[in-house]
Amino acid sequence: MSMKILAMDTSAKAASVAITDGETPLAVYSLEAGRTHSETVLPMVESALKVAHLTLDDINLFAVTNGPGSFTGVRIGISTVKGLAFGTGKPCVGVSTLLALAYNLKDVRDDCFLCPVMDARRNQLYNALFDYRNGEFHRLCEDRLIAMSDLQKELDALDKPIYGVGDGYDLLAGNFPELKVTPILLRPQNAYSVALCALSEYEKTADKNGFTDTVLLPKYLRASQAERELAEKEKGE
């Protein structure tokens, strides 16, 4: 049975939209032009549908990264997919941004550790670690916010090649010289990887009733700047 998936990632600097038929890519767009994702993501969706000769009614499943990442960016992606899923009555899947990043190296590398990293500022990273072997991802930790120094110590203890992906790649490479080189086109967020993650999650879940627009929510790993400033203000009063 054909499974048309429309996936997007707006969690970082790059915005990406993809349409797949199962694991087969039909259209993949990525854009990093300094404009807000709210301006670019829907035109990218419309263009992808047009070149793939599809309409929203042809889509069987919507997918989006639900965090971590930019608070504004994650909200834009979540709200867009919630609207599309509600409007069409189709299921939607939220996937970890970090797992989707790891999927960038699926079938490209094997028997290695994958270290997706996103710059969380303040010398901290959003990160997860995966032992990737025989085409399968084995999580070594949950998605987390971690200091660069602590991540370095963990990576020093690993005994296989380590590859990084994500917008924190340069920061990681600058602090961990042993990092293997990941081709530059495989480093940013990629909606095709989001589609693959979502398809895997959807197929392995017996109860499909949980894949609705009402269930889809962002997963932040720390409070927003506004929430932090409010907490500091209240602490000082």
C-alpha cells in the first residue's frame, strides 16, 4: 500500500520540507535564507506538492520534528502540521529533532556512534547519542541539554568512530578533534529524514489513534527565554 508522507522541519536555521512515497523521496526542499520559517514553509509545501503532482488529499501521513530546537521554529512546524492534519483528517507524527538528524547518516555509515548536536547557546548543546550498527539506531541517552565539557568527557570514553550532525557540528568539531568528518550536505536538518523517522514510528505502533493533531505537542528541554527572565525576576522580588 502506498504511503504518501509530507514531512517538515523548522526547528533550526534551515527549513526543510519533503514528500515521500514510503521511503522513496518524491520532493525534498531545504532553505536557509535568513527569512522566518513562517514566511517560507507553506510556499515550500505548496511547491513540493505541485512538482510531485499531488494535493493535500493525497497525503496519508503528516510528520514534523517536535523538538528540541528553536522555540519559535518548533512552534511554527507543530502548528502548521496540526492545521494540515486537522484540515484533512489525516494522522500526524511528531519525531525527535535529534533522532531525525541521526537518520541523515542512515545507510551512509555503519558500526559507529552518531552524535546529533544543536547549538543551545551558553556553551550548551541539545544532544542525544546513538550506537548505530547493522542499520539500527540504539539510543544511549534521552534527548538532553548538556554542557560541551560534559559531552566531551562522554565522547572520550567511546570506542568506535563518532560522527556529528546538526547546527552544532562546527562547535563540536572545534572542541572534539577526534570527530569524523560528516559531508556538509548531511549536517543540517532534513525533512526526508523526518519522514523516515515518522514512517518507522507509525508502522511499529499498533494503536494508531494516538497520531492526531490534538496529541501532537512540542517537547522543549528547557524553559523559554521569557520564562527564564520571569523566573529570575520573581526570584529577585
